[in-house]
Amino acid sequence: MKRALITGITGQDGSYLTELLLGKGYQVHGIIRRSSTFNTGRIEHLYQDPHEPEQRLVLHYGDLTDSSRLVTLIEKIRPDEVYHLAAQSHVRVSFDEPEYTGNTTGVGTTRLLEAIRMVGVDTRYYQASSSEMFGATPPPQSEDTPFYPRSPYGAAKVYGYWMARNYREAHGLFAVNGILFNHESPRRGETFVTRKIARAVARISAGIEQNVYLGNLDAVRDWGYAPEYVEGMWRMLQADEPADYVLATGTATTVREFTQWCFERVGLDWEKHVQFDETYLRPTEVDALIGDASKAMTDLGWKAQTMPEQLAHLMVDADLAALDR
Ligand code: NAP
Ligand code: G4F
């Protein structure tokens, strides 16, 4: 049985990846943070009692700021594959907490890579790199596009990207960077714009709220569906040679268009319910991200299936259904 270790298992991608790997027969180990309230909601349906004889989902406390714990866990689990997904992943928040973001999203990556090197375990490593690294470089963006990060988060991810490449080139680690464009789902954190809109639309249509407050409606993003992207992560680690890959739909959608699609789904006029709030603007914005994922198609046979309008509809439908529960 293959063993995988997932950092960030409680996040959107971690939860879908856990489902995928359990379905493929892996034993999955996940690192969770100690918190005063439960933070395992997204993987609750997968939870297995530790007293079960053949437990295939095992959770361990740990934190990206705690290097000795990472060494202990790598030594204990000896994973065949490591998916490093944990991060302070919110771009707007990274302007408020640049040092913490650098410590976790950036240096946290080095702590994990160094734990793997020190223990000397033979493993394959996935680095959750981001289209946010392209920042101000105009689209379309591919694996060869230069980085120009526009946020502390983007800068921390560029550092993590180069550390993963360095461990590949300097230490021979099978390390890959998945440069993923925005991917969303009903499990997306409530403060990212797609989920914020979908959730608000459901609540407005149910009469619970009247308005939603948003920032920049002109930003262009390439929004795909998260379950398809975690499958791409897995494919990257099954390749013969380690390499870096963009995953994207190749489509361009403004925040305004996404908003309109969500409101149309429930028969409402978006302009009557959306208000501007400058709190949600960023000191520097990433104007347009549109990915070219042709390398992933050629080498891995990966292609995005769900397009942004369909994604908007499925997210609104899920938030409507959640209100009925
Ligand atoms: P997410 O939902 O925000 O999940 C982040 C995960 O990291 C959570 O499990 C969180 O734990 C954990 N975490 C945060 N700080 C930690 C720390 N100090 N120690 C240990 N764990 C910590 O993110 P996601 O959308 O699933 O994205 C997964 C990864 O891909 C992230 O690295 C993100 O930056 C990157 N990425 C995402 C996208 C996207 O569009 N979703 C695109 C490109 C790259 P808690 O649950 O306790 O908070
Ligand atoms: O949903 P967002 O916060 O995602 P953003 O900044 O693109 O970052 C996400 O995708 C990255 C990949 O490119 C990941 F690496 C990162 O971890 C994260 O998952 O914002 C999308 C756009 C931005 O241009 C923002 O300015 O929506 C705009 N926006 C407008 N109003 C808003 C809002 N964003 C948020 N979060 N909240 C608003 O009210």
C-alpha cells in the first residue's frame, strides 16, 4: 500500500486529494493544526477511528513553523509521496500579515524539504505553486513565463517554487511544482471571491441578506474546478521524470461576469445587490491570469473539464442546498 503525506489536508484541495488517494488505495497521512475549535469539517466524512485495525486515514498534529515536528513526522511516516499544500493562502490577508505569510508559505516549504533531505527518505514531492507568482506579467502564462509577484503571498510562493527546484537540482529529489491557476468548489474558503459570491447569492435569494460587498470587479481570473486539479497533482507525481506544470482552463472571466452568472442562476439582477467596499481592494492587484496548460495535456494527458460558468452554477446550487439542510 502506498503512503502519502498531505500538509494542508483540512483545506479545500487537501480534502479532495484525500478522497482521490483513498479511492486509489493509498494510506493517507495528514498534518492538522491544533485549534480551539474543530478545523476538520472538510474531511469529517472521511474520518476513520484510530482504533480500526486497517486505518487508511491518519491525522497528526503539526505546523509549518515547527521544523523538529516535521522531521519527526517524515521519519515516522516515511511517505512514498508528499503533497505540500499547507499555506497562508489568502492574498489580501498576506498584505496584513507579510511576515507570517513568509514564515509559513515561504520558509515552511524549506522546513519540509529539509526534513525530507535530513531523514533521507526516498519520496516524491509536490509543491503547491501558484499562478499568483506571475503577478504583473501579462497573459497567457505558461511554465516559461517570468514571475513578477504582486503580493507577499506571491513572493513567498516564488521562494517556495525555487526551493523545490533547488532540491530537485541540488539533491536529486523528485520534486515538482504544480503552478495552479485559481480553482474553486463548494468547499472553497468563504472569503475567496467565488465562494463569497455564491454563498451570498444563496442567502440573498433565501431572503437572509440583501447585499454583498465586493472590491475590484475588473480583475480577470482563470477559474477551474478543484477536484480536477488535485487529480492533476497526482498525475505529476506519477510521471517518469520530475517537471513543473501549469494547470488551468485557458479561459478569461472577470469578477463581474462571475457575479452575473451566479445571480442569473437564481433569477436576480446582480446590479441591485452588489455594493462596492474598498476594504476588499489590494495595495497592488494582479489584473489578469489566463493559463496555458498545454504541457500538462501533452505530458500528463490532463485537461480541465469544467468551465467557469458551469462552476458558478454548481457553486450556487451547492450553497442553496446547504441552506436547506
Ligand atoms: P486552503 O483551503 O486555504 O487550505 C490551506 C491549508 O493549509 C489548510 O489545511 C490550513 O489549515 C493549512 N495551514 C495553514 N497554515 C498552516 C500552518 N502554519 N501549519 C500547518 N498547516 C497550515 O488552500 P487551498 O485552496 O486548498 O490551496 C492549497 C494550496 O495550493 C495552498 O498552498 C495554496 O496557496 C495553493 N494554491 C491554491 C490555489 C487555489 O486556487 N485554490 C491556486 C494555486 C495555489 P487550517 O484548516 O487549520 O486553516
Ligand atoms: O478569490 P481571490 O481572493 O483569489 P486570488 O487573489 O486570485 O488568490 C487565489 O488564487 C491564487 C491563484 O492565482 C492562489 F494562489 C491563492 O492561494 C488564492 O487561492 O480574489 C480573486 C479576485 C482578485 O482580483 C480580487 O481583488 O477577486 C477580486 N475581488 C473582488 N472583490 C475580491 C473581492 N476578492 C476577495 N477575496 N474578496 C472580495 O470581496
